[in-house]
Amino acid sequence: EYDTKIGGSYIYLDKTGSIELNDKDKETQMFRIDKAKGTTTIVSGKISLVMTKSKESVDLKCKLLNVSSADKINIKTKESTIESSKSIKIFIETS
């Protein structure tokens, strides 16, 4: 049975072949593939993840981001920037 306290959801299809699943809540949860713009967007409240095909880019916005790996993290690029308004801490554990 449908629970009206939870709210509604919808699936949107447009003439360009784009699709969106959305809960139409105040703090939206949404998944959208925009074929015309070449983007895939996932939103949950104030968290957003946007992948852009033409730029081969990923943009993630959130309040707290945790990245962990049991064994190894590899980062390889031409250029890197880390910007922090308060502090940067680097911990090196030696055995």
C-alpha cells in the first residue's frame, strides 16, 4: 500500500532520450542521464555527483568525503592542487 507520509516519486523521459528518476522531496534524491548534455547526475540532499562525458570529468560535492583502501591508493596525474582553508595533515606511519 502507498504511504503518503513518504511522498511521491516520478520517472521523466524526454524527446532527447534523457531519463530522470526523482523523489520530488524538499531534499531531493535524483538520478538523471541527460543525453543532450552528455551528463549523468546523482543527487541526494546536498550531495551531488556529476559525470560529464565530453570533458571526461567527475565533480563531487559533499560535506565529508572519506576514501579508504585496505592495501593501496594510486594517484597518477600531470598536475595536482590541494586547497584547504584551515589545515592539512599528513600522517606517515613507519614500521
